[in-house]
Amino acid sequence: MRYEFTAPLWQYAGAGGWHFVSLPKKMSKEIRKLLRSEEQGWGRLQATARIGQSEWKTAIWFDTKQDTYLLPVKGEVRKSEGLIVDKSFSTILWL
């Protein structure tokens, strides 16, 4: 299944300073309804993501505090696509 959305990059304040994009809540609700039985530990779903020209195999995780899935964005992608915290960009996900 293919999903496309636009959202800002944000950085986790805790150890490691991971960077994420939060999927829209309405989209997350649909994904969770359809694929919850496919989730692995910690609400993880296998995914392929594309931002700009960068495409990679990854996973999304369901965050119960934000009530949405989170897509981690690795440093290599942030650098090659010029991504900046709080700036929105288009993301495509295949689940």
C-alpha cells in the first residue's frame, strides 16, 4: 500500500537525538486499522520510504503518546536531501 504525505522533520530531545517525521493522525488511524495484525514488537511495521531522490528500507513505529506512527529519518537521507528540523517535505511510504 502506498501513502504520501507532507510533514515537518523533528528531533527527539532524548539520548541519541533521533530525527523523525510523524505521519498524519488520520493516515495513522487508517494504517493501524488495516495493518495492526502485521505489527511486530513495539508497534513496528516494515516499510520502504522515499524522500526526494532517497529511497530506503525502514520501519515505522506507533507512538502511543502522539497517537501516530513515526518514521525515523537517518542522517544520510537528511544530508543528501538537505532536510532541516521544523521544515516540511513530501514523503512516500510503501507498507
